[in-house]
Amino acid sequence: MVTKVKDTKATSRGDLVLGEDWVSPSGEMDFELHDKRAQRGMIAINRSPLARKIITFNLLGLVVLVAGVLYLNPFRDSLLIQRERGLVVEAELIADVFEAQLVQASDNQAVATPEGDEVLFPESEAVAETAAAVDAVAPNYAETLSDLQLPVGLEVFVFDADEALLARSVGVPQAEPTPVDGLRRDVGSTIITDLLNSVWEGVSGIIAKGDGQSLPLDTEVMARTLYPGAMNGATRVSNGVDANGGTVFSVATPILQDGVPVGVVAITSATGELDLLVRAEREQLLQMFVIAILVSIGLSLVLASTIANPLSDLAAAAELGRDKDTNSARTGRVRIPDLTARPDEIGRLSGALRGMVAALYDRIDSNEQFAADVAHEIKNPLASLRSAIGTLRLAKKDEHRGKLLDVIDHDVRRLDRLVSDISNASRLDSELVKEEEESFNLLKMLHNLTEYLGNEGSDKGVEFITDLPPDPIFIRGLEARLAQVFVNLITNALSFCDEGDAIRVWARRRENRVLVVIEDTGPGIPEQALNQIFKRFYSERPENQFGNNSGLGLAISKQIVEAHGGVIWAENIRPTDADVTSDPLGARFVVGLPV
């Protein structure tokens, strides 16, 4: 019996779309999905753990980078070296001034007392005048320091050979300083650095033990600490921290006369001079860090919106479909957002979900169609049984009652066979998934089947011909299921053959596939049935075989072959391909399987 199958090809007319990708244009599912998007907004950090992770990990990278820069402190180290070198140069220049004055004093003394002259009267007027001249050109350390116009905050100490302090001077602001173009630097505001320093000092004050009071830094003590090393002829450098946390540098260099140290010049820098520059550099770094944080958060939000929001839409659509299964009041099919245009994994996921949903609805439609076909097929024998039983009650003759009992017996067996085939067909999908594929020799299986079924053909007077290659052909699959396919095809050929007909089974290997062909010399297949014979419950049988087949055998065979990645088709054997109107010489079924 021929059963029409619903065409699932998508067609479009106006706003209405029909077919496997059908979506109600104004279904309840779309409204709920739209409402969830509206509640979520463009970017929902509080609703998206993935968005929060993206932002957190991006910020962690920036925080580690800035913390590493601040911890290594390359700016401060560079400024520290440069400042120490500058102080060394200043100290050596001041020492050179004093050394020049000592040389001049020595020369004047040599002029006042010529070599070889004898001084007989030390208290004479000439000797007194010479001593006065020498004292006049001797270094006046205090006056010299005051004339040097020292930088603001710079403190200079001059010690003699006995570590006695000869002079001390501190640089003060000049009334009219000499302007230097390009040297002045506007440090600017250091709000962020000052705030962080306040926080750090507050935390340190809580954690630190003791009264937290620091003694003021004595610059003269720092200078005297470097004195012994400078008197040995080497320039010494050190630094310390005052009570306010400012860095103070100290440099001591010797005053040489004829290569022998006769005194020491020690200078100390202004308190916090370097720290102000370091704060300025840190302020710029932190400002860039704040800008980088804002940019990173903005880019993270954009990235999260392109990742988290589509995933949220896909999850929301799937959740709506799940809720639909538990709430019969919902209408419309599940609509998976179409993101296949995206060239990334989200596009692949969207395409996979849409394909899965489409396959699910195809399976639902197929099951509904199968149930309808089953109900239709069962109604025929049931109607025949009902009619036979109703007539049996009215039959008076034993001859009529016997015929009616034969009809009832035939219909019962037909129902039993139909129910068994339906049960096997409904379990086939799950069994194909559960069973494990194995490698086996296809030719050996075909040889055993033809040998067994050949005996049945001989009893019917049908000649069996096998033409199999000598070398084995191994394929991977479910041997029992594929054997079921070839049994169906061979028994189907036997059912259409009469005495004197022949069945030929042959196989050939073609590169990456193997072809198995079952041919018979029966009446062939009607042209209108060639496209129908693999559909469920379709059966084109002689009248004497009515009711002996359920019409599921070829449909099950096709399902098994396609599950193995193969193909199956049927055609008529004609005397010539040029004349398609000629009567067929038989039927041919071809099965192609991958090797």
C-alpha cells in the first residue's frame, strides 16, 4: 500500500516560513527571548560569570605589570645613579677650587722666601711682611663657599686633616637666579601617588611595632662617616632616609696638595629632592595605568558582549526549549539564534545547535509520520478481523465458518508480523548506536548467506549464482546488521522469482568502496515504484503474497546501510540502455559500502 509522506522542504510565502527550519513569526518563544535580552541589556556583568572572568583576567595582567615596574623601581634606580654622579662632580669641583687656592698660596710663599736666602732676623720687618702676604692668599673656606652660589638645599662641609670642621655652608635661594632655558621642569600634581603613599603609610603604621617615631637625620654625622675613606684618597658616596622618608645623598672627596690629602670636602643633597622626581615619574606611570585600566575594561566589555551575550542567547533559547517540555502551555518551536555568519567557534556552535534542533524536529516529524503510518497499517488487518468476526456469528455452514477462520488466522499472523517488524524498526536507531563496530570479511559473510539461502532457492527451483572475488575484503561495521540487509535483499528477490528464474550475487571492489549487487530474473520493479520501495510500509507484491510482508524490510535495509556511511539503490535490468521502454529482464539492488 502506498502512503504519502509529508514534504519537509522549506517553502516561503510572505511572512510565513514552512519546513524544517520553520519558526513562528510571532511565537511566544521569540517574545520570551526578546524579553530576556531586554532585561540583560547590552552587557550584563552581574549576570555573566564569563564577562567577569574576562575583565578580571585582563586587569590582573595590568596589575602584575605595573606592580612589577613599581617593585623593580627602574626610574628611582636610574635617578639615584645620576644624582650620585652629579654630587660627585660637584664635590670634586669644590675640592678643585680649594686645591687651586692651596697651589697659589704655596707659590706666593715661595716668592716671598727665595731659595738660598737666609733669614737672620725672624722678627724683622721683611719677615713680617712676607708672613702677612702668605696669610692673605691662604684659602678662606667659608668665604669661598659663600661665593660659589651653591644649589638650594645643598650642604657643604670642609674638614682639615684632623677632622676639624673648617667651614659649613648651605645653598639658599638667590634673589635673582640666572634663568636657564629648558632646565625647569613642571612636576605637576601627584594626587594618585600621594593617595597611595598615604594608604601605605597608614597600613605600615598599623602593622609596624614600636612608637613609630624616627630621629631626624644629622647630615654632619653622615659627612663625618665618609671622612676616613676620603682621607685615604678615594671619593665616598652614601645615602640615607630622613624622618619624613626623604632620601638624602652624601659625597666626600679629598682636598689634595702635592698628591697628599690635606682635608675633605663633603656635601649632602637637599632632603627629598630625588623623591619628588620619583613621585612625578610614578604619577605618570599610574596615570597611564588608570587610562589602561579604563581602556582594558572597555575592551573587555566589548569582548564580553561579543562572546558572553551570544552564548547567553544560545543558552536562553535552549532553556526555553527545556522549559517548553515541562510546560504544555508554551507554543512554537525552539528558535536557536542564527550566528553562523561569525567566523569563530560561536558561529560553529550556533550552526551545530541549529542543525541538532532541525534534526530533532525532523526526527519528531518522522516519528509522528511513523506512528500515523503504523496506525494506518494496523487498521487494515483489524478491519478485516472485525468484519470476519462479525460475519462468523452469522455464518451457518461449516464451510463458510472455516473460510472465515482462515481469514482470521491470516490477519492475526499479519498483525503479529507487522508488530514485530515495527518493534524492530523502532529499536534500530538505538541499537545501531549501542553496538560496537568491528572489522570482518564481507565476502565470507556473503558466501555463508548465499550458501544457506541457496538451498531455499533450490527447493523453489530458482538457480543461485555467486560471483565473489578470491581475495578477502575487510570492512568495519556491524556484521549482524549488514547480514540482515543482504538477507532482506536476497529473500525479497526469491519472493519475486518463480521456478526457472535465477538470482546472481556478485561483489567488486572499487578503490575506497565495495559494491555488492543482487540481481534476479523476476518481473522487475514498476517504474512508479522505483522511488517508493525504500519507504516505510510500501509494498508492491503479487496478489498471492498479499499480507505476507509489512513493507518495512527495504526501509530497514536502507537505514542500516546509510548508518554505515553507504548507499543503496534499486534499478531494472533492461536488454539495452537505449530503450528505456523495453520490458525489464529483472531487478537489481546495489549496495555500496566504504572500505
